[in-house]
Amino acid sequence: MALALVLAFPALFNAAAAQQLSIIRDAEIEDTIRGYAAPLFKAAGLSPDAVEVHIVASNELNAFVAGGQKIFVFTGFLLASKNPNQIIGVLAHEVGHIMGGHLARSHDALRAATNQSILTTVLGVAAAAASGRGDVAAAIIAGGAQLTQASLLKYSRAQESSADQAALQLLDATGQSAAGFLAVLDILGEQEALSQNFQDPYVRSHPLSRDRVRTVREHIARARQLTRQDSPESIAAHRRMTAKLVAFVRPPRRALKAYPDTDKSVEGRYARAIAYYRIPEIPRALVEIDGLLTAHPDNPFFHELKGQMLFENGRGLAALAPYERAVALRPESGLLRLGLAQVLVAADDPALNAEAVRQLEIAVRSERRNPGLWRQLAVAYGRAGDLGMSALATAEQYLLFERKDEARRQAQRAQGRLAEGTPGWLKAQDILQATEYD
């Protein structure tokens, strides 16, 4: 589903931080950010598949690394960014922290955290699909809890300078300018002049200095040949992402004011389609999205949005075609396949159930830590009469939520119904071993 919100999970590192971290899942936004980040990962010698990028629903201008190779980017920063190069600069800096191993040497609160507390939070990233309702998600986002910096990372100035140097090397290696990164540092410099009560957490967790700004500025002066502009495609993706976030995380009427009917741009029509859908004024929303699809029939995310509109307004069978087209256009997206599968499962039609199972079995390859996917798969297996695999899927879901007793019971139930030695039986055995008490 487009822009679904994860259920609130505990803050990352210690019990003293009684705040919550709200993560959103959206195939298009994740695709956009990963598209910006992939060259940086490659230049850093990191496997793109090993680095996770998560979107935090918060107005704060923030980004950080946690739990190993996991980068968290805040919607407030994405909305404040003026172009892709600014986002790329910050991503390069955060990749620099990964390269420098700064996470392992950061604040005492991080060192004191158990691996499990980090894992539990990160696993929550995948739970958005379990709720599915984009309008409810947006309402929660609008009033969601803020994440306090005190419980997160606190890098030293030396680590920040080291990450800056790594970022500049990565930008050079990928032929990109550091101008966007400098622009972000200038904004943070203005933030440092404010009292701490009004500063964004990024400023407090990533201490700035005149030397850091001067280093980046001098690098840009030396590397004038790196003046490659953001591509038209990346700029268009940035504008669509910004419009989507505005329309989902802000009140619909504010989105309609920001993108009035006189705005005939793609992003303007996109924002209005989402805003009308959220009000809801579905006929007007469909007019906008159908206009976009007429002009851009090969955009999978426009098809996804139309499918979501129809599905969430009681027109499940009509939603099948848009979701099928979205998957056909972007078959590697597990989230799009999950959206299609949800429609198929909700139809409660034996003729469609086999396709739901097929879609979910493909989606699980990239969304294995998605509890909502396992829940849908358990239902689909159950309707197919495969109670062993249904129990196994339920065990997977419980395991993700660290409900080990329930996971163990379901794994035992699965083994009782599956032939010994089959892949499902062996996976159930793995779950039993993972839930053994010390």
C-alpha cells in the first residue's frame, strides 16, 4: 500500500527514552532514496542489498545510522530538501559513518543497548503493511510522537569530520558535487545559533564546526569539474516524492493549497489526487489519477495509488487491474506484490487465492521481515487448506514480534502437519531452535 505507517515502536537505545519511532513504508519513496544512494553504496564497497534505508515520519531535519548498516532518514528533511543533491550529500555523510565504524564507538546509550532492542525497533519498519489504511496512517503521522535525540547517537566532532571526508570521497567517486551537502551544512549552521530547545536533533547529534564547513567549501572550490547537475529523472522523482509526502503527512486542505488546481504539473496532480482521496472525495481523486495514468501509463506508483483508492473504498475487484499493472511494471518490488496480494486475499475467492499465495511467496524474498506479509500468507495458506504452512507463516510473524512462546507453538503445529524433511518442516525446526530458552 502507498505510504503506510508502521505501528509505533519503542525508541532505539534505552528504556529512559520513552519516545516512539514511527516508520513509513512506501515503495516509491524507498525506490527514490535507494536510487540516490545506490552509487554511494557501491563506491563505499557496500552491498546495496545489505544496507537498509528507512523513512521516519517526523518533521525533524534528521538522519542517522543505527543497528549496523541501517540508515534512517526523516520526512522533515526530505520535505525541506530542495533537490536530490542535498539528499545525496547527507546520505554520503551517513555512509561515511558506516565506513568509519562510528556506530560501534558512539554514545554510551548506544553501547549499552542490547542487540535485541535495536532489532525490535528495526523489525517494526516492516509492520506498516499490516494496517494497510493509508488515510488512517496519514492521520497518525500528522500527530505522531517526535523522536528525541538524547536517546540516539551523539557523534564527536572528530567522527563528524571523518564522515565528511568520506562523504566527499564518495561524491568524487560518483562524479557528484558536494554543493548540496554544503547547503545542508549552511542550514545546520543557522540552527546552531538557536537555543537547544529549538534546534533540530541532527544539529545536536552531529556537532557542526566552522572547520567542517570550510573543508567542504574548499573541496568544492578544488573540484569545480564536478559540476554534474541532477538528472531530469532524479529531479522529477524528487518532486513526486515531495508532493506525495506533503499530501500524505499534512492536512489535505493544506496540500490542496500548496498544489492548487492551476498547478498542472505531474507533482501537482499527484498531490491533489492523494489529498482528495484522503478527504475523501474519491470521484475527484480518480479524475486526477486517471489523468496522470493517461499521460504516464508506465508509472507503477500511479497504478498503485489508484488501486489503493479503489480497494480502501470498497471496490476491491476494480483494484485488481491497477495493482496487477503496478506489479507488471515493477516486478522486483515486494511491497507492490504485497499490495496486490492483499486485494486478492480480501476478495475471499478460491479462484484468486492461489494467485495471492504466489504473489506473497515471491514478495517474501525481499520482505521477509514484514509481519503483515506473513499474516496475509497465513490467511492465504489457510484458505488453500495448507494448515501446516499457515501455522509456519504465523510462527514467522510471531517471531518477528519476539513473541517466542507463540512462535514456538505455531512452529510445533506446523511440524505436526508437514512432512518431515520438507523445506517447511526444516524452517519450523529452525524457529524451534531460535526460540529455545537459554
